[in-house]
Amino acid sequence: MRTASYPPSSLAFDWLMAVLAALVMAGVIQDGWAHAHGMVDQSFFTPWHAILYGCMALSGAVLGVVGLRNLTRGYSFRCGLPYGYWTSAIGVLLFASGGVFDLYWHTIFGIETDITGLISISHLWLALGGAMLFAGPIRSIAHRYDEHAGGWKIAGPLVLCTFALLTLLGFFTQYASLFGDNTDEAIMTADSKSLTGGELFSVRTDGTQETRLLTAPKHDVWGAAVSPDGTFVAYRVAAGVTSGGLAASDIYVARTDGTHPVRITHSGRHDTQPAWSPDGKHLAYVSMPAGTSGNFRIVTVNADGSNAHVAVDGSTTVQNPAWSPDGTHILFQSRNGLHQQLALVPAGGGAVRWLSGTIDANEPYWTRNGAIVYDRSDGALVLTNASGSKPAVLPLSGSEPALSPDGSRIAYVRNAGGAAQVFIAHADGSHAVNVTQLASQDASHPAWRSNNELLFTAAGRPQGVYTSMGQTYSMDAIIISSLITMGLVLLLLRRWRMPLGAFTLLLGLNGIALATQSDTYWDIPAALATGILADLLVAVLKERVRSGNAFYAFAFIVPFAMTVFYIASVRLNDGSLGWPPNMIIGAPFIAGFAGLLVSFCYAPPLPQAVSVPDEAVRAPVRQADAFTAEAARS
């Protein structure tokens, strides 16, 4: 049995594992994109996870086959894989165990949102497994090839694995990433004292007699739903927004003049989107966890809050219930595969039936005469029949549509003058008129009290306050992005001879991957330009770029230029960063200094001390001591 040596590796195997590493990272990116674009609900079992875990399983299978083959050839278990690839194998095992832990974590605590998902312990566990998988081919090539090696045959796997590592680090530091959603928007903060709270209004269909019926200071009021007889209105009241999730909210019922509000839910969850049954005796609403994520429910309840019953309960998002005219079914919006779609469920619960003609449908409203109106993902308003099979696109764009009791007019919400306003148009989409015209408030969810009167909710927008905090975040992102990028770029530069185009490919792929997370695609040219500049510096300076002052200059110039290109791309896209001139000029220098400090880790600028024999040191000391003693005696 061979026990003292590792089996030989090959560039073909390095390329295979590097491609698999890039595919695993692509799986992470597409899963992150799905989360960022509302394509993931509160379920662990999604097509995005299937792609990610499938790519990792393929990597594990390849390593497993190679390991078993080497065991049959007489290699020991410890040396069953080529040098460096046990790192990858351990990474696969960590990722697999992290997946089980991630499933348990989400089952108990729900799906994290925003920054909480990036620092979740289960996700960091998965990230560690991925990083170890990516590091295996790099360790193997470093073991076999010295600093004189280069060319695309050797550098190709290195570039792909480094891309995976660089993008993994960038993905998990999106909250402080240069190539991410971290521009001037961050300098706008909400002044909580300026929040006017939520309000309930009524207005005539000609825009007159706009009346404030109810005010809830410091609370979010949303979703007016008027009972069929026009006597009562149901709406949601929330106390605000909690970190990492929605605030607890409850359904209230009041008279349509705003008097005698009664709280009818006390679940401690986020209860919202109430809808009346045709007989006015029941309400349906959506319930989801507050402060975190988890399962979604559609609940029916008597108008006084008694006899709650769950009609739909699952991990996939459900929204906007609407009763059928006969009260036997509830229409709602959910995700079917990769698309939003409308579905029907019996009011008492049961099997769900999808309406095939309603792909990308949102916010359905079911009228008394059996017509359904909804808004589509592209902003179009659509009128269809009860089966959803005959959609007719109206010449209108907006959201939250509602047809009048007689079906002759449609109310909907659309932006006007920088604020959301309620518009009314004829059912065919003609003669659209803004009937609210609120100042510094956003209107939402119109509901018909009669053929000539609407109720709607509105909330004041917090006043924007400029602070230095957003600029601080931006500078932090510049420093952190420079440290991460140059840490890996300088590793490749110092350790091997990189071929022309290596850094363009590395930084370009990284820029594309990170841009998908927040749709900041204007950052991609900046990333590509940085890579091209790095390759040009390598081509011009040749071997000198790998040591000495040329190495330090490269480490400073690349992040300096990356920041300049980033500032230029944002200016071209947004018109302004919102930064003062001193910050615009100084930011590239800060980035350059960060890169320079990283280069000192690879090539310390302080000279090594020259070794001197002990006797050569002691002799002058003894002579000095003797001279001192003689002087003292004199």
C-alpha cells in the first residue's frame, strides 16, 4: 500500500474542479438574485437551492469517484486525493452539513432578509464550505508549480477559483461593497419624528370632498376594504417596521365615517390585506410572522374577530385575498414556479387551483358581477373573466385596481408628481383623472363605498435628512472592497506569471456577478476597465511588476483606478453621487493606500537584517568595555 505520497494530479483535473467551483459560485449568485428580486418565498426547497446544491453535489461526486479510484490503486485514505484536494473534500462535507443546519435554522427562525441573511450563522457555515472547495485547486497548483510558471493552461483554473473566492467574499460583504447598492442613496436617512402616521380618507369620484376620517399617529395604516353594504371599513394597523422583518400588525374594523374602530385580530403576527365576503359577515386576510420570516396563511374570520379559520397555510408567499361573488372561494396571488399567478381555494380550505391565464398577475379584485381585475408585473392593468382565460389589457398603468359596484369605472394607484395618488378611469381605460392630489403623502388601496365615493388609506413620507453616515458607509465600502480585491489579485501576481487578460476576466466576472444582486449594471464597465488596466500594467512592466517598487505601484494604482472608474460610472448613470468634492478626490487615494498596505503583506518593504557572527559582535563590545574601564581608572 502506498502511504507516504499523494496521487498525482493533472491540469485537466484542476480545470474540471475549477469549472465546478465557478458553477457553485454561479449557483450562489443566482440564489442571491432570486432572493433580491422576490423570487424566493419562505421555503428551503426552491429551484434556486436545487441548482446551488446540485452543483456542489456534482463537485462532491467527482471528488468521491477520484478518491475511491485512488484507494483501489493502493493509496491510503489520508492520501486518497491529490495534494490540496482534501481541502475541497472537507469543503463539500461542510457545505452538506451546513445545508442540513440551514434547513433546520430556517424551519425554526424563518428566512432572513437583507443584511441578516449575509451574517446568518448557517449561511456563513455554507460560505466556509464553499471557500474550502474553491481553495483546493489553488493549493494543488501551488504545490506543483513555482513562481516561474504561467500561461493560460496553468492560470486558467487559478483565475476561475480566485473569481469564486473573490465573488464569495464580495457577496457576503454586500453591505460594504463598492460594486453594489451603496451609492448616494445611503446618505438619506429617515427622521422618525417627521412621520405623520397613517390615515383613512374618503373622496368623491370627481375629486371633491376629500375628507380625513381617521388618523393613527406613528402607525402605518393600509388597505381600506369596504363591506358590501358600505357600512364598515376594514384596514391594517402596524406600529412601524422592525429590524429584519415586518412589524406586528392587526386588522381593525370601523364604520366608514372612521368612528368606532375595533381591533379584531390579536395574533402577534403581521396580519394584513383584509377582504370582505359578499354577505359582509366574514373577512379574509393574510397573516405572516412579524420581525422575521416564515409561513404564510390566508385566514377567514367573522366580522367581529371570532371563529378564525386557516384556509391556506404554507411556505410560499400568498397575498391579496378576494372573495368570489358567491362566497364559496377565495382568489389570491402566489408564486407558481418562477412566476406570480392567481389561484383559487375553497373558503373553508382545500385544494388550490391555478388560473392558467394569469401569469405575472398581482393584487386581484373580484367584482360582484364576476369580473376580475389585476395589475401585472409590467404595470399594466388587466380585466379578465372568472376563469382568468380572457385577459384584456387596459390602456392604463398602475397598481391596486378596484372596479366600482356597477362595474363602469376603475380606481387604481399611480405615481403623480412624485407621490402615489388614486386615479379613476372608465372601465375601458379612458378618461383617467387624479382624484386625490395629496401633498407629501402616498395614497394606497382604494375601495368603493358607493358608485360615487371612494375610501383609501394614506401615509406621510418621512422627511429626508442628510447625514455623514451614508458617506461613512461609502468610504468603508471603498476600503473593504480594495482590501478584498487586492488581497487576491496580488496573490496571483506575486505567486505566478499571469497571462494577458487574466485580470480582465477575473474582475469582469466578479463585477457582473455582484451587479446582478442589486441591478447596478452600470458598475460592470468600471470592473472591466479596472481589469484591463491591471493587465496593461502587467504587460508593460513585465517581470518587474512582481517585486519591488513596481509591485507597490501596481498595488496602489489598481484600487485607485477602480474607485475612479466606479465614481465615473455612477455619475454617468445617476448624475451625481451626492459626495462633496473633497470626498470625490480623496476616495481613490484611500483605496490606493489600502491596496498598498496589502502589498506589504506579500513583499515587506523593510530590509532583512544581515546575519553577523556572534564573535564579530562581541569583540567590539569587549573593546569598548575595556576602554571605558581604563578611562574610569584614569
